Amino acid sequence: MNTLCIILAAILAPFFIGIVNQTKAFFGGRRGPGLFRLYADIRKLLGKSCPRPEHSTWIFDVAQSASLAAVAVAVIVFPWTGGGGLAAFVPAALFFYMLAAGRFFTVIGSLDAGNAFEGMGASREVQFSALAELVVFIVLCFLVFLAEDISLSGVLSGISPGEWKANVIPLVLVFLAFLAVFLLENCRVPFDDPETHLELTMIHEAMLLDVGGPDLAFALYGAALKFELMAAFLVMMFMPCFGNGWLHVLALFSGIALLSVVTGVIESVIARMRFLKSPQTIMGAALVAALAVLVFVCF
């Protein structure tokens, strides 16, 4: 069944991005691009040729493919059914390093292009990811204390009603901290705007200025998979245990869809913050996560 869930996750990833866009369109009073627009964009890009910068090397050629492959490995090891499988043998920290590997290939590909704007975007991407890593590991520390397990399936094994009642305050704090990481890692408002076309304000999109054709399709699909994975992790952190059956899978993908709607609402009601405010916000999220660990350990 886990194989079927992996296939389902691979198919639905662009759909969740469509939910975000349609939610934003609803709040903006627009018709919107439709829930399946990203599928059409990926299909169109796969039929085009791949332009290459004049002085780029083989690193640029393989960067987007390697980035997508790294995220695909994370999709395979993720415990979509709630436990067992490869996730029982994968430390939770290694899962985030798989996602970081995808970012690494994107960054070196953008640097290899030799474009000043892409280098600027790569610098910002690495800076923000370094700050987000602190929050991620504090949250993982809390989950390890709560589950008494370091494996990916262990920390995402579900929370009983009794645990929710006893630890409601630290759980809420951890949720808020990881929500900030979720928005930052997926380049969403208020940290980044995926729809911006101004090079000076881009982060993730700036690294893709010279990417086109199938490479751009890989980049867009990889970003959709990462959005789905981060959303799934956030949902499973707080989802009650439904066993390892289809009820768990239904609850998980429903939670991802709901979080997609929440993301669209956030992007509709909150303006993008200044770059100088983003590090302060992430450090604030780290302090909130540390406070959650302190409350859990001491009380």
C-alpha cells in the first residue's frame, strides 16, 4: 500500500499548488488559473528544448535533474501510511538533509550559469536555509522527546488525545514555529513571492532565470513535491494516530489540502516583509520552538 501512496503523492503534488493559487484568486476576486494549471505547464515545458547559458558547464545541465531526484528520494522514504517501511530505518534529520540536497543542486546550478541575479538569489537561498535549519532541529528535538524515537516514522507516529491534553501549549508553539519554516522553505509569502517578476526581490525564482524547457519543468515539479512533503510532515506532527490503513492516508492528504488553503489565505491577507525582517522572524520562530522544548521538559 505504501507504493500506491507514493504514486498518489507524486500525482497530487501539483494539485496542491493549484489549491493555493485558487485560494489566492478567490480572495482577490479573480477566476484564477485553475486547479490543474501546473500540470499543463509541466506538460508544455517537457515538449520544449533546454536553453543553456553560454559559459555554463555540465553542472548546469544536471542540476535540476539531480535536485528533483533528491526530493524524489525523500518522497519514497516518507511514511505516507503512518509507519513501517523505509521510514523506520531513516533518522528524521536525514529526511531534511535529502530536501537540503535538492536545494544544494539548485544553488550550484544557478552559480554555474554565471548570472549576477542568479548568484544573488543563491546567496539569499543559502542564508535563509541556514537560519531555517536551526528551527528544524529544535522542532526535531521536541518531537524526539515526545515520541522517544529518532526515526522518521517514530516522530510522525501520531499523537494520542492524552498527549494533546497534556502538551497542548508546547504543541501549539511548535506548530507556529514549523509553519514559519514551511513558508520559508517553500518560498511563500511573507518571506518570498513565487509570482514576483522583479529580479531584485526574487529568492528562489532568481536561481531559475536561465532555466527553461524540461529543466524548468523538473524545477517546478520538484518545488511542488517539496511543498507536499513539508506540508505532510507538518500535518503528521499533530495528526492523531489512525493506524496504517487508508483512513490515515485520507486524513493526511485532506490535511495537506487544508494546509494549502491556509497558505493561500496567508498569502492573501499578509504582505511580503522586507528582507531585513526575515532573519529576525526566523530567529523569533527558533525562540518559540526552544520555548516549546523548555515547557515540555520542565512541566
